[in-house]
Amino acid sequence: MSQLIDLASKLLDEDFNNLPVIDLTYAASPDRAQREAVAAEIRSACLNAGFFFVKNHSVPRQVVDNAFAAAAAFFAQSPGVKESVDISKSDNFRGYMKLLSENNDPTKQGEMHESWNIGLDPSIDTSKSTSDFAPQDQPRKEGSLVHSDNLWPETSTWSGAEDFKRANLEYYSAILALGQSLFPLFALALDLPETFFDDKTRHPAAIMRMLKYPGIPPDQVKDENPGIGAHTDFECFTILAQGGPGLQVQNRSGEWIDAPVIPDTFVINIGDQFARWTNDIFVSTPHRVLPPRETRYSIPFFFGCDHDVPLIPPSTCVSDARPNKYQVMTAGAYVHKRLSETYAASQKKP
């Protein structure tokens, strides 16, 4: 049994009651020992809770503030503006979703939030090999996921449409860069070369969502309508900007742990794609959002690898005693399957 598998087995037996805060100051240090020290903290978090905060991440505060302001402005628009970019008009899960249109927990009856989705845009420089990236040239395969154009409100219907688009793309670019900077650390955490993910994240499947949760008085909260029901995320990992309290993470005892709002941090959590890819060495942990008393905004960024990457566990994550648990699928096929299951109702044409 490898040291990583042995450590994973030990940490999986330990419960958690809080989420660690990891300092990224030395994440790109020229000193490998300093990079490995950061990766070691990430390894412990990924093998145990599957959740952690990051600070000193280099994303400008103004970029984050502008994105939250853009979210508030968009969700304040008339139904006509929002429905002009409804997700039913996209073939790839882009656009607006109205209140109660999602349901992550099948035991519930719709979730108390609105959302807005965008994906990798051809105007964004990923600082990698993007010269050959064009959504319209990506081949469509049945039951798979491809890049496609985003839906944007028209200036003819909303005077703030250009500002909204600009703030979205500025934030998306900043978080995309942050996510790319985390992959070498995840590689070190898995006892792999730091460059392991480089050729697997040239055109990453990165979906950003803006969410609005309306404030609800405590006596009007309905159990069948959570903010977001208990679920796990689909992609490799999520980078979340919290605009207020409400996020809870479930530990192995079944207890719901509050994720506090810590200024100038992001919440990072492992998703099912990474769990599957690492043969459950990294853990994807259930979480939920409670309906807030006051309006709450949040911006999760779901970071996956390139669509055509087969999710084959690296050698450090398998052994004779721990063979691969899952059928091999490409990353795009896996996430498409999960998104289709979640958004089936919203994809029906009116």
C-alpha cells in the first residue's frame, strides 16, 4: 500500500468539526520545500473534510466586489430581461434559472435561489494554449460536454448589460487563474509531478454561477424548499465566494458544520470528478445552504479538467488492495451526465 493510500485510510477514519484555513502565500514559491508545505496542508484537507479556505490568494478585492455588485444588479432586473437569457435557450447549461427551478435533493420540492451560469468564454486568455480554442469548432458528441458560447443580456433591454458582462468576465478570468494555480498543489498532494495536470487543463470545463437567495423570515422557512439541498459538486473542485452565512458541510457523524464567512478568503471543496479520478483518495463531501434571513449572494466556480480527459486514477491512488472502483469515463461525459440529471426540468423548452 502506498503512503498516500495509507494516509487516506487513516484520515478517512477521523471526523472533522471545522474547516482549515490554508495560506497560499508560498504556493508558487521558487523554494520547492515551501510549495510542498502548502501542498501537505491541502492533502490533509482533501483526504479528510474535502473542504478548506484559502487566504492570500492574489485575487483583487475589487474584482470580487464588482462581481457581487453585478450579481445584485442582474437579479434586480425584470423577469423579461432575465428570461431573455433563460437556460432553456442554451444547449449547454448556460444562462438564467428562476426561483425553485433546481432541486439537488430529490426529497425536496425546489430550491430558494435564482442563478446565472457562464462557462469558458473565447475572449478569455487562460494563459495556456488557447490559440486553437473556439466553442463553435468543438465537436458535439452525444452524451458529452463541450464548450459553447455564453448567453448575455442585450443592451437594448438593459442599459447595464455591458457592465454586467465585463464584471463577469473579469471575475471569471481571475478565478480561472486561481484554479489553474491550485492544480500543481493538488498534484503534489497526490505524490505526483507538479506538471501532472498541465496537459489536462488547457481548456478547462469551468462553470461559474451567480446565486441569489431571497431573505426569508424564520417562521416562513419550509423544509421542502432549502436554499440548496444536500448534495456534492460534480467537477474537480469548487472555488466559492460567500456573500453571507448559510453554507453547511456534513461531517461523517452526520452533523452539519457551519462554514463561517471569513473576509478575503475563498472556500475550496473537492467535487465528485476529482473523487472519482483519485479513486476516492480525495473526498467529495455533502453540503447544503440554508435559506437566509436576509438576501444572500454567492459565486461558486466549478473547476473541471478538459472534456476529453479519461478519468483514470494515477498510480499513487490504486493498489492491489485498492483497485479502481469506477468505470472509466471522460470528464466531459461524466459532468454532462450529472448536469443533465440536475437540470432536466429546466432544459425543457417552453
